[in-house]
Amino acid sequence: MTTIRPPRWEAVATTCSLWLLAATCTGMALAGIVEGTVLITVIGSIGAVPSTWAAFRAPRVGVRLDVDRLRYRGWVVWWTVPREAITAVLDDAFVEWRDDSGTEHRRQIWMLTQAWEDDGTKFAPLWRWRRAALLEVREWAGARAV
């Protein structure tokens, strides 16, 4: 069993940013309630709820490669795919598989979506872990790239 997660610095930065956004939106919603402004209350609430949800989920985001299945736990959705059903792991982080009835499915591992972005600039090392993780998932699945 292998678990692929973002580097520690990225996970901490993402979680802190989400908590800051949640606090700002909550403050906006409370200010709207105090002032009696419905629009500000609604906008603050619309931002506070998903950012709080994502902040709680952020430390758990990752791809788990078990012996017989891939488990993706994202910020909003999570899904599981049997290893033998995977037909392709594409460069844009999509995983394709067939279920027992022969129906094609396709889901994206959002955590690895920028895996192709290695343009040689000074920011390229920030994305290289995504490419390495995507290649690890592809190798584990024994799937084709295209």
C-alpha cells in the first residue's frame, strides 16, 4: 500500500489559505447579519461553507494505491477503482476504466492535474512531484498512457 500526498509545504499552505478564506467569508456573513444586508450575508455564507469543508478535507487529500484498488480522496469528491479495471492513466491525470458491465468511466485525479507542467522555469520544481506521482500511479496500474 502506497499513499501519495502533496509535499508538506504545499499541504500546509493550502490548508492555511483555506482556513483564512473560511474566516474571511464567515466574517463577511456576520457583518452582513449585523448590518442587515442580505446580499453580503448570502455571499459570505456561500464562500464560508465550501471553504470550511475544503479546509477540513485538505489534510486527507491523496491517492492511495492498495494491492487491488486505487482510492482517490479529493477536496470535494472521493472515488475508488479496482486495479484490474483501469485501462489508461493519461497525462492530464484522468484515469479510465471499465466496470463489470463494460461501461467506460473516466475520472480525474485533481491533485495531479498539473503533472504536465514542467517548462524548465524556476517554478518547474513545484510541479515535478505531480509528474512523478502520476507516473507512479500509471506504473502501479500497469496502464497505458494514451
